[in-house]
Amino acid sequence: MTVTEITDQEFRQMVQISSQRLAKNAEFINSLNVFPVPDGDTGTNMNLSFASGAKYVQDSPSEHVGELSSILAKGLLMGARGNSGVILSQIFRGFYKRIESKEVLTAADLADALTGGVEVAYKAVMKPTEGTILTVAREAAKAANKAVSESDDVIVVMAATYEAAKKALATTPDLLPVLKEVGVVDSGGQGLTFVYEGFYDALTGKETVSEEYKPNEKEMDEMVNASHHQSVQSQLSTEDIQFGYCTEIMLKLGAGRLVDQKFDYDEFRNHLSEIGDSLLVVADDEVVKVHVHTENPGEVMTYGQHYGSLIKVKVDNMRQQHETILENDEEGAEAVDASVEPSEIAVISISSGAGVATLFKSLGVSYILSGGQTMNPSTEDIVKAIEATKAKNVIILPNNKNIFLAAEQAVEVSAVPAVVVPSRTIAQGMTAMLGFNIDSTLEENKEVMIENLDTVTSGQVTIAVRDTTIEGVEIKKDNYMGIIDGSIKVTDNDRKKVAIEMTKEMLDEDSEIITIIVGEDGSEAEAKEIEAAIYEIDEDLEVEIHEGNQPVYPYLISVE
């Protein structure tokens, strides 16, 4: 049977099934991360980005495919996380621009939309690299245009698109040598292939929207928008807060040395409901996200470790937050009365870890947006942070290259003038702040802060999540790695040894100051031993140790 049109019903099915396909395969996509570090989050980012678009479509009453495609693109943009999520949003931005006037889609419209997606996505990336999601998108669109010259059947065109995407994905290791060395295909390209597979399955009726458990609207908002709990109303007394700690954890099910129980959603949720309130538990087959107000955050974490490893932890003292709100309310009233103008310029730093946040604030950062490895903030998160500063101008420090594109997108859609200083690491962000001058203009600050970025060498110590060989370094699962400015240089099963050897490689004749930031998996005692070893190398060096509390990396070490 020939199908010549895609109506709003088919389009909705295409979006929802592709969203489910990404959700189901997010961890597999994550596993394709080239570096064997515990922060391979391409699958997570693409899943959450597309889920945001799917929710926008689901909430729209429109029966016009062009309008729905525009709504999908808007949802993707606002939910876009990481470079892969932003590029995916750009593909569908170009997609909708070609068909926004179309009530239904023909095969030719579909091919044209896919081509538009490729054009916009390539323009969005400053230096397009072949062997990535861009290659997969381009080859898929070429196949769609060839197919439409021979058939007006949308299923035929979508089949050609999907098959071409698979073939292009298989060629990515030939185009990017690092993929071939590690033995994986491009993770972003794999994600897009799953999207096109979902489109094809929806059009053929091979798969329908799953009737499995779906989070309700409140849970979906929490999961997709990563919205943080809003503190109690200022009318309440601080003493009225029964459970004082807003606690969030994310678990990777079945992973971790303390796992001794099989996950049961109802049992897990019921137990947590007994030790707090405002409970939210969102789970799939591999990951569980928990939000709860409790008096004992440690109990929540300990209980979670019976089921999996902690991959994200966040605890806020709501009583302290509430007191701050009351103070701010008073200050706000005074500000209105005194007609105080908003601050001229503010800096947003994106980072994880209470200690890291304290360090940034001591350097003059106005606002800390929680994010980084394993959980990149969305475009919307960054836009909200810009607005929250209440400043006339804003500087954004991503401190992670995978946040660059989302930050740039936020700058584009924000009503507040803002710029991105492309800091790739926490160390670069802190060094950039040394050039910040509150009395200078936005562009003057950007120029000076960017100049500072390369005056520091950044090192990261973390653990390998799989066996691999990369850049000639043989790596064993569960060994520690020393990563210098993005390249793995040292690996060993002794964490302290890795930190010391990595630091040796970072030193040169101009080195003066070494900063060690201790993560949640590191220890101050071990950091002191690393410090002693550095002084043995050169007693004239100056070593500083700070508590960072950052996840993923037991030690961040910088050399200036």
C-alpha cells in the first residue's frame, strides 16, 4: 500500500516513538563515548533534548504538521543539552523551516525538510567535522532526495533515509581515526539513526507508542526540564519546615560495590516516602532519579546504594534558603523604594560541587548554574540563569566544551545581552575570572577573559569505565587516568601515582602555582601526599589545596 501523506497523527507518532527509542537506548549511546570516562552523556543529552520536543508536541492541540514541526523545534531548542542535543535541535529547526506552511507532508516535503535540517545544522557548527552526526544527517537527506525522484510514497522515502543513516553511521570510524582506534561509531550519529528508525517504524505501523509506565506531567517536567525545587513560600516561618534538606540523587541501577537488592519501583518509592515528603521518583530500566525533602540526606544516599551507584548527588539546606529568601524579600522591597538599578554585568559559572561553587564566587562569579559532566544544562536552564542574575549584561563560563553550543543558543534567544567565554575546564573558568573587571564593558571583559584561558594547564583524574586503547595509551577498566587538556596521558591502578605523574607532565620551566581541587571521591589526606610529592619535584613551586566536592573527578589539578 502506498502512503502519500503524513498527517498530524502520523507526525505525532513519529515524534513519540523516536523519543521512546532514544530513551530506551540512551545508555547504549552513552557507551559509545570515545573517552572511557564516566561522563559519556551523548545518549542522555539527546534523549532529554528530544523528550523536551516530544512533550511540546504532546501538549499542542494543533492538527497542522508544519505548526507541530515548529513546536517540536522550539521544544528541542529549549531542552537542548550538550553539543549533541543542540545539533539535534538545529537539524529539526532546519526541518521545520522548510515545511512550516504545510498542513500535511508529501514525500517531497519530507525529503526537503530533511535537507533543510542538514543545511542549518552545518551552519550551526563553527568547524563541521565529518564522521559525526552531521555526516549521518547529510547522507540520509541525500538518500531521501534520490528516493523521492522515484516514488511519492513517504514510507519508501523514510526507508531510504533510515538505511542511508545506518550506512553512513558505519562509515564514521573511517572518517574519524579516533573512532576507529577505539572501535566505536559516532555516538551522535547513532542517536540520529535511532530517531530516523523511530520515524520509519511509526510510518509502517511496526511500532506504536508504548503503553508502559509514563511519568505524570509533574514528573515529566522534573525529568525533562531538570527544574529545581522552588523553596517554600516566603509567608511561611522557617521553623515550619518539617524536612529541611532538598535531596536529589541519580542512580545507575545494578552498578556499584554496595548493590545487594534488585530494584522494585513501588518498594523503593514507598520506603523513601516514609523518610520525607515532596517525593519524586522517575525511573527507567537503567537509571533512577530521586527528589525528596528529608531530615537525613545520608539515609537517602545509603538506601540508594543498595540498588546502584550514585552518579549525581545534590543537597540543599531549605531552611537556610528560606532565610535567604526572607532577607532578599526585604532587600528587594528596599531596592524598589530606592530605585536601585540592576547590576551592570554579572558572570554565570556552570559547575558541580559546593566547594567549586565557593571558589568561583570568591573570584567574583554572581551565579552558579549546577551542571557539567553527566548532566549538561539545557538552553532553557541557561536562559533562566541569565534572567535570574537580574543584570544588564551577562558573561557565561561553560567550563566544559560539551556545554558551548547550548550556551551559545541561550545567548541567541535571551533578551539580555550576553556572551560566552569558552572555558573548557574548571581551571580555565577560574583563570578567566582573574581577567574580569566589573567596570569594563561586556566585549572588553570577553576579550581579556578569553586571553587568560590558555595561561593554565588543566589536569583531571578519573576512573576508566572500559578497556580501550586511545592515542596509543592502553587503558584497563577501573584503572585511573590522568587527562591533560583533553588527552589521556597517564593510566594506572594507583590513583595517587596517576595524579603525581600527570602533574609531572604538566610542569615546565615557567610553572609556579599548582592548584589541587579535591572531589567527592578524593581525600584531603591523599591530596596532602600529592602535594608532598610535588614539592619533592620542585620545592620552589607553590601548591594550593581546595575542597571542591565535584563528582566524576577525584582530583582536578591545574598548573599556572
